[in-house]
Amino acid sequence: MEVFHFKASKGMDRDLYEAVSELENICRDHDDVRLKLELDYKLAKADTPDENSDEKLDDFTCWDGHRLVGYLGIDDFGGRTVEVNGMVHPEYRRRGIFRELFRQAKMEWEGRDSNEMLLLTDRKSKEGKSFINGTGAAYDHTEYEMILSDGLFEEAKGFSKDLVLKEATNDDAREIARQNSIYFNEELADQELLDIDLEKKRGFHVYMAVVQGNIVGKVHLHLTNGEGGIFGLGIIPEWRGTGFGRELLLRSVHKLKELGASYIFLQVDAKNDTALGLYRSCGFKESYSMEYYKLNKER
Ligand SMILES: CC(C)(COP(=O)(O)OP(=O)(O)OC[C@H]1O[C@@H](n2cnc3c(N)ncnc32)[C@H](O)[C@@H]1OP(=O)(O)O)[C@@H](O)C(=O)NCCC(=O)NCCS
């Protein structure tokens, strides 16, 4: 193998952000596949350090001189699972670069509390699937990214229920963790309490859905460069079936538009027919599919 330089770094800086974004665009044009690198969030995270947790080695790079030719990112959301994906410049493939990036990232993960690694690949990426196949990871699930088609939303809009969005504070952190454990079928003990103020500085706004003084659900909205993301949307089981989900979604879209979003997206489990039906009926359309493969730590 030629002599490339491999580096692992903590805290995304502007230069690395630019270099990785450029490589992402090259790969997107070449392969017509999507990645989920969360670069904006990583940059915002580095700008607003959390005093209670150390920065970790989350960015693994490969350089040919000053040219970035490979990148693998770990997304560690503080729970028991980390997410991993990346890319190699089309002119530098099949030379073992991604294998080496993955080896280093896996070693880093071995030293963390996390038990599961999810490896992500666009469903259309044959190379991504072949690579993941060789790691021993097993297929876990698929998520669709859905994009709002404005025309369809216009037809669907119109609030009917008495639901308001109340900006969450740190006092809501336990309730948010409780709801996440229900929506994502995870142990409550594994949920980290969000620092809502810090999340806000990083562009994530959490809203509680309130109906006549009762919290019925919540949503996380993210806005960066005019792109609005809807995450972690849910209605507590005892309040389901009466139109609050639709109302919460419509109000989330409305809020993001108010904040200046010109493009709105969300991600949904491909098997979650109820959520898919709701999103479609409010004007969202599937844009691409991301497959998740799971690797458990050997004990
Ligand atoms: C997937 C990707 C990152 C692989 O990068 P790479 O540096 O070429 O991968 P490596 O050279 O380290 O290959 C390691 C193994 O992956 C598998 N693999 C990689 N590309 C492959 C291809 N085109 N066809 C079949 N197997 C392939 C092989 O098992 C390979 O081992 P081998 O060369 O000894 O047979 C690269 O193709 C890419 O950037 N694709 C677009 C982005 C993407 O899909 N990312 C998802 C990855 S998580």
C-alpha cells in the first residue's frame, strides 16, 4: 500500500469540516449515494464544549499529502450505541484505506462504554454493503429519509386540535428521556439526560407538545443553513389515536418554516407504517434509504 497518513482527531474544526464536506460532495456525485455524517452537529458540538464530558476521538481521516482521501466518523450520542459511516475518494478505492480507518475506529470504540456499533450504508451502495459484510455486522433495520414537498403540505395544513409547542427546559429532561425510551424501545437507564440549554446552543430545539396543560408528546427540531430536521417526534401511548401526532408534525413544520427553513426532512424506520402513513399524508416523500448493520462488543 502507498504511504498515506492516517489521523484520528477530537472535536471537528472548520478546516476538517470543509475538507470532509468536499469529499462528501465528490463521493455523492460519483456514487449517487448518501451518507449520514452529522458534520454540522459535530462542528456545533466542538464550538460549545460540554464541561461534563470529554471530547472523544470521533473523526478518522486518511491523507495523501494535504488531500483528504478517506474519512470515517463515529457519532456518539451518549447512549449505548454509536453510529459509524464514511467514504473514500473514488480515485483511492480498493487500497485498504477504509479497512484501516475502520480498524482504528473499532479500537477506539472497544475502549468506550458503548455495547453496540451501528454501521450505516445507503441501500444503493454495493461497495458499502460489501465492506460492512466483511466486518461481521448483522443487518438491523432500514430508515427512510423523507423530504417535505411544499405543494403537498399546503394541502394538508390547517391546525385542528388544541395543541401548543412549549420550548423544553432542563426541568423536562427526565420526561424527554422517559419518552425516548418508549419511542425507541430502549431501557430508561440507558438514556442520557439531555442538557437542553446546551442542545439549543448547538441548534437543537426541543419542544414539549402540550394539550390543556397535559404533556402529550415531544419533538426535536434542528435548523442549519436553511435545512430543517424533525427528530424524536412522538406522542405518549395513552394520548395516541386522536390526531395529536398529525397536529404535532404540522406545528413542527410550521415552526421550522417560521425559523427560516426552506427544506425540511425527517428520518423514519421503514417498518413503522403508522409514522410513514402520517408523514406521507402531511406531504413528506421518501428520498433515500439508509441501512443499519449492528456489531456487538465481544466479551
Ligand atoms: C465503501 C467504501 C468506503 C470502501 O472504501 P475502500 O477504501 O475502497 O475500501 P477497502 O479498500 O478498505 O476495502 C475493504 C473491503 O471492502 C470490500 N469492498 C470495498 N469495495 C468493494 C467493491 N467495489 N466491490 C466489492 N467489495 C468491495 C472488500 O471486501 C474489500 O476488501 P478486499 O479489497 O480485500 O476485497 C467506498 O467504496 C466508498 O466511499 N463508497 C461510497 C460511500 C459509502 O457507501 N459509504 C458507506 C461505508 S460505511
